[in-house]
Amino acid sequence: QVQLVESGGGLVQTGGSLRLSCVASLSRFSMYYLAWYRQAPGKQREWVATIESGGVTNYSDSTKGRFTISRDNAKNTVYLEMNSLKPEDTGVYYCRAWLPGTTAYYWGQGTQVTVSS
């Protein structure tokens, strides 16, 4: 059974930093595209960042320049380094993995990030 397990969330003050991790029990991990999403209370889940199998990254406008997504294929892990955090970054952060060209995709259970003002 495939599992994606996020960790690293917590409470931080405005301007602070956090590093999220997501470990995936996936074979052929290096072939998967990986992304982070977040969901604030009362709002829809929104895309934050993606890293492709070849390492190309993309970010939402609200996180560009402050967040960095990276992956370690040897550890089956994707990271999200978050700097200059703002209260509007508060939410549950989820990782997602999918294999392009197939119907295979997986979600983690989420980790809470709270940024206090």
C-alpha cells in the first residue's frame, strides 16, 4: 500500500521558517512528479509548488521567492523549505505524487502549519 507521510509542520511567528518533508513508499520514486498543496480553514485546497522528475520546479505566485521545493530520490523524499512566512501561509500542507501518462496519483495525510502574527 502506497503511503505519503508529511512531517515538519508546526507553529511559527511571522517571518519565520519551516521545512516540510514528505516520505513516499513508492517504487520508481524518481519517475514521479511531486507537489505540495495547502488548504486554509474554509478555503479550497490550492497548489503551492511542483517538482518534476527531471528537477524542473514551478511555484504559485504567492510562494515564489519564499518557498523552495526539492527532492532526494535516494530517500524517497520531497521537501518544502518555507521562508519569510506570513499568516496567510497558515493551513494544512499536503504532498501529492503522480506518474505522468498514467492514472496513478497519491496524497499524504497533511501536516499543519500555523503562522502567528
